[in-house]
Amino acid sequence: MMKEKILYGYSGIFNSPDEISHAAEKATEIGFTKFDVHTPYPLHGMNKAMNLAPSKLGYVALILGLSALMGAIFSLWWVSSIEYPIIVGGKPFFSFPAFVPVMFEVTVLTASVGTVLAMLFFFFKLPNNSHPLHGTEYMQKVSSDKFGLFIQAEDAKFEENAIKSFFESVHASDVNAVYWDDEEINYKHRIFEPKFLVFLFVAALITSGATYFTLNKLMNMVPFNWMMEQQKQNPQQKSLIFSDGYGMRKPVEGTIARGFLPYQFKGLPDLAAEKLINPIPITKEVLALGQKKYDTFCSPCHDYQGTGISRLRGQFPNPPSLHSDKVRNWKDGRIYAVIMDGQNVMPSYTTQLDENERWAVIHYVRALQRSQNAKESDIK
Amino acid sequence: MSSISKIEYQKKELPSRLQSIGLLLTVLGLVIVLAGYLINPDRMAFNNIIGLTFIISIAVGALFFVAIEYLSGAVWSTPFRRIIEIVSSFVIIVPLFVIPLLLNVHSVFHWTHPEAVNADKILSAKAPYLNVNFFIIRVIAFIAIWMLFQYLITKNSKIQDSSKDQTLTSRNIKLSAIFVPFFALTISFTGIDWLMSLEPHWFSTIFGIYYFSGTVLAALATVTFIAVKLNENGFLVKGLIADHYYSLGALLFAFINFWAYIAFSQFLLIWYANLPEETFWFLQRWEGSWVLWTIGLMIVHFIVPYFGLLSQPSKMDPKKLKFFSLWILAAHYYDLYFLVMPNYSKSGVALSWYEIGFPVLTVGLMIILFINKSKKENLVPIGDPKLKRGIDFRL
């Protein structure tokens, strides 16, 4: 059994940061390349003492950062000006200043998380959780209060006696040989190790399952219900509050809807003539509106000029002319009553014309009447 | 660790050639400034504001650095601290630049005209703060505060050179703790008084910190240039290496980002809210040839130095550090020009011999003052208990 063990390297223990720095400098001087230093905390200046090349991790961060920046610009442009353009605050769809914070966040997030992951998987070889130094006394010491130097047997200058005399020259204590564990010898680093992937999957399953169970079953909290469920009664829903069980309630008696003042003069045209006055001013816009509505709804029977010679060609009895003395002497309120109630064959026009439009039509009718019976003063 | 057994510092005289260069620049600058004031006092007064805020940035920003070093207990910057202290002593130039401005205050500040204030609701509402008397009181009080702390802190540090008294360090820590809040207030109100009140109808709540970010950057750039230049030529203590340079470069890089962050925040908030009383300030700088100057600001003040100092080796390279510290110093002047000059020339960028006067004068005075101080003092705080650890500093 003992003979089959293969040497991994030699370790030495030091008591102070100065000693380990000195030893590392000496090891570099002699020309060892495959050696490592283990300390309980980061030592300033160690990378120089070990003559380490600058870390490549910076390039990973740069590439990830730049590509995340590009990706952020592209997706922001695509989402907000092509796929789902929404006007926000009157700004253009592609408004660069608004994107900058998002670009910044995406860049920083991707670069930092990606760099950490790259460090774990490529530099620390993460799925591999075994190393010859694990479980040794050496590792116990350097992870509490000692400083250790380790030289690998793979080093070109490795030779057992030379190593021992080197450790002696730098006053190392506890110089020990470390051997490979059998299963580690032929290990090849794979990021997508099946065992590790299964572990990740199981971990994800347990975490999400436990979360779901705790929130949903144990605490009766629906995760992420957001706006789906609100504390309000929806239409057609059964009510638990009212004894009749109706979720939709009738308005209180006498309720008047906003903007729908009820007509008080139904069947009382003379009272309407007395009480109602035209509330809207005569302007170009009002007359235009009146003309439009008159031409649409009134002119089929009353004719464009109000003469009563209609386009209906006798399918209905022709209405009397609007230019008669009777109609010309009517008050606005009286005409309003006709529009509201209808007269003879004419039905009510309340559904076709809203309040404003009725008064506008009345203004327009007045204008028509005046055009046929102009006074001398109108010509001037 | 490879520690240095003793501090090796040999005091050397700076070359006399530098003295004559400083003198020449000062005289040249003085001639241009005086000629400018005779020919076009309005324009020169606006330039004077740029020159004034520029030297405040360098001197007071440097004092802030000294205070921060004491408060944070930083060791890497201790070998450079005497240089920072000398730079902070440039604060005596400030009154020289203030006096001509106080004589010409009516030609730069709209709010100093009583008839304009009375006719204007906004200005009369701001009058309790923005009036000439209170303004002068503030200016004098701020200069007094800066000079007082500059004197006290550097005096203790100087005495320490010979006495090696460690209690002086703790006394300076206390002084720094008192100074830092004063610095925050004085530098914010300096920015508001001298720069923002040029356009008294405009306001930006972030403006104080905007000026602060440029202040620290300018001070740091000046210190970096002088420190690298002197160390290369062996005027400083032995043992200062790339690790020290890297720290200077990293701080420069950090504050370039900080400036961009603040400048963009100011723009973004105003752009988003889109209120006419705020946006007009940016629109003014987007008109005529000012648009080029504004775009140039982003490139000069952020993009170029950002990419220049992004990588680790570039922060350790003395050549690049010297180049970019000068670049950033110029960029700060460019930034101040962007803040001030659109109030003088609304139609477009105005560049002529007037604009050279104050930078030349400032640089000349700084060189003369530095040489003068370096004759009397060591260039390294040799009595500081942190110095040895500072020299041994490794990344």
C-alpha cells in the first residue's frame, strides 16, 4: 500500500509573515516555479515575492462588462423602441439618458457575478472538491495561525535533498512530504461534471420546494400574487357581506350619475320654455358642432335649411318648416323640450344628442332661421 | 516582507531653472491679466472666476486630502504628504484672485444689481442669501477657515520633522475631524456662490457635490504629477515604487468615475423632470458652438482618462500617470470654463488670449510657491510615525 503512493510535494511551516515572504523570495531566487504559499490572511507584496504574473481575471471582467454593456444597449433599444414602445414622460422612445442607469447596472452586475463565477470554475476548478493538501496537518496549521510554503514534485528543480536543505536554509519547521490520494491522480477537471450538475439540480429542487411549501402550505402566503388578487369585490362575484348575497349593489335611491342631470320637464314643454335658457355661448366651434349634428340627425326630415322639404320623399309626413313665426318665436327651452320629448311623429332625440350638442343644435337652428328672415341690420 | 531598515532621505534643492520658469509664467500671466482687465474687464472678470475656483479646487482639495489621510489612517500616502501639504499652502493665492473679483462683482453677478433684484420675484426671494454684504462675509469667512486649518495642520506636521513627537499626529487627527465638515460646507457654498449664482435663476441641488468632485480630482492630479516627477528625479525618500503609484492612479481613476457619476446624475434628473426653470441651463450649453464644448466635456473629462487609466499597468506607469494627471488638471479647467463662460458669451465658445492669462498665472505662482516652500521644508514628513510603514506599503 505505502509503496503505491505518489509524492505530491514538500511542505514547510513558518511562524511570521516576514519569514514566509523571505522564504518565497528565496524560492523564486532559486528558480522554483511550481510552489505555493498558504497564509491565514492575504499578505501584501506576496505576488511580487512569488514572482506571479498578473491575474488574467481582469480580462474576463473587461470582456464580460463590455458584452453586457452592448447587450444592455441592444435590449433596451429593442424593447423600448421596437417591440413595445410606450411614451414615458413625453420622451422619445430611444432616449439614451434614461438607459444609462440600466446599462450601468447590467454591466456591473454581469461583470462582477461573471468574474466571481469564472474565478470559482476556471481558476479554483470548483466542481473538484478534492486536493492532496486537504485533510493534512499542514492545512490545519496554515488556516489558523501559521504560514506555509509548499513545493510541488512536478517542479523542474525538484529533488528531495535539495528541497530539504532549502527548507532548512530558510528555517522552516515541520517539513513534511505530501502524497496524492489514489482517486486524485487521474482526475481531470470538468466544469459540467454530472455529479455536480445533479447536485445543483437537487439543491434547486429542494430550495424551491421548501420555499413553496413554507409560503404556500405552512404560512398560506401565495408567492408573487402581485396584483392578481386584491381585496375588492369583482363583478358577478358572490358577496359574503350582504345577506342577499349579491356582490353588485344597486345605487341608493335618488342617486344621480356624474354629468347626467335628469330632465325635469318631461311633458311640460311650456314650463321648459320658461325655465330653461341656453347655457353655452355662441362661438364658431359651437355653431360648427351644431351644424354637424343638425346635418346628421335633423336634416333627413327637416331639410338642410329647415324648410321641412325632406329627403325622405314622403315616407313620413313632412314636418312643418322651422321658419314659421311660431317656431321663430319659441324660446330656446321650448325647442329643447321638442328634442327631449319629440313631437307628433318626431321621436325623442335624447340618445342621439348629448346635452351640449342639443344646445349647439338650437344655436344652429337659430342661425338658420335668421338666414331666411334677415333683418335690415344684419346686412350691414 | 522585504522591509527597509532605515529611512533614506537626502534633502536636495530643486533645479534653479524651475524658478525662472515659474517667474516667467507669473510675469506673463500677470501682464495678460492686467491687459485683459484694462481692455475688457467683463470678460476678464469671468476668467477670474474660473482661475479662482481652479486654485480653490487645487489648494483646498489638497487640504482635504491631508485631512482624509489622517482620519483614515492611510499609510501609503504618508511619503507624499508633505507634497500635499505644500500644494494646500497654495490657498494664499486665493485672496489675490478674490480681490479683483470683488471690485468687479457687478459685471459678473446679475443679482448684485438692486434694480434687477427688485424687478424680479425670484431674485428678491433669494436676496436674504444672495446679497453683496453677506456674499463678501461668506467669502472672507471661508478663506479664513481654510487658511486657519491649513496653518494648524501643516505646522504640526512640520514640527514633527524634528521633534518626532507622535502626539502631533493625534492632534492633527482631531484637527482633521473638525476640518472635514467645515470643508464639506465651505466647498459646497463656494460652488454655489461663485459658480451657480452666475445664473441666479437656476438651481441644482447636486451642484455642491459636483464642484466637490472636480475639486478632489484637481488636487489629486496636481499632487500625483508633482509626486511622480519628484520621485523619478530622486527628490523623495528611497523605496517608493509602483505600488505607491498604483494607489495614486487608482484614486484618480475612482474620482474620474465619481465626477462622471455626479455630472450625469445632475443631468439625468433635470432631463427627466424637464422643468423649464432647470433645463434652460443645459439648453444654453447646447446652443451654437457650446454644443461642441459640452460634448467635448464628456470626452475630455471622462472617456479619455477613463480608458487611459482603466488597466492596472497604466496606473503604475509613471509616464502615463504624469500625462493623465496633467490632462485631468486641464480637464478641470475645461469643466470650470463650461460652468462659467456660457454666462459671458451666450452665442458660442469664446476663446482668445484673455483665456490664457489665469491658467498661466496660476501655474507660475504655484511653481514659485512650491520652490519657495521646498527650500524651507523637507519634501517628506520624515518625523511621521507612519512613514516607514508607508514606504513598506505593498499592494
